[in-house]
Amino acid sequence: MFLCTSRRLRRGDVLLTVNGQPVAPSNVDDLLRGNDLPGSTTRLSFRRIETMEIEHVTLTRMPSGVLGDSLYPSFLSLLL
């Protein structure tokens, strides 16, 4: 699971890339898993639904077993 410190990602935003790799429903889970090391970062590019502007956010992976693991399915539902 990731910790997002900016809180800029919102429901309805369209995820475009993960670490520069184009996102599709079939690969989003694998891209977000990345190297799976606590403290590693993942950069998301997304289009804001209201303005159509492209924005970026960097997420930092939390250690396994932290509350975030139970929130991962909810996090994915924001992106799809």
C-alpha cells in the first residue's frame, strides 16, 4: 500500500501512467505493485476530470501489515 502525502488524487481522476508506463485496466495492479519495497516511490500521472489538466503525484510505499494493506482495494477503486 502507498502513502500519498499530497492528497491531490481524487475520485473521477483518470490515471494515465505509473512510473511513465501507460495504464490499462489489465495492468494497473502490476504497475502499482512495482518493486514492493517499503519506502520505494511510485509516480502517477493523471488527468483531472473537471479541468482535463494533467497532474502528477508521488506515492511512497508503506511497510506490509500497516493499515494500508486493508485499504488497497479501495485505493484501486479510485483509479479505475
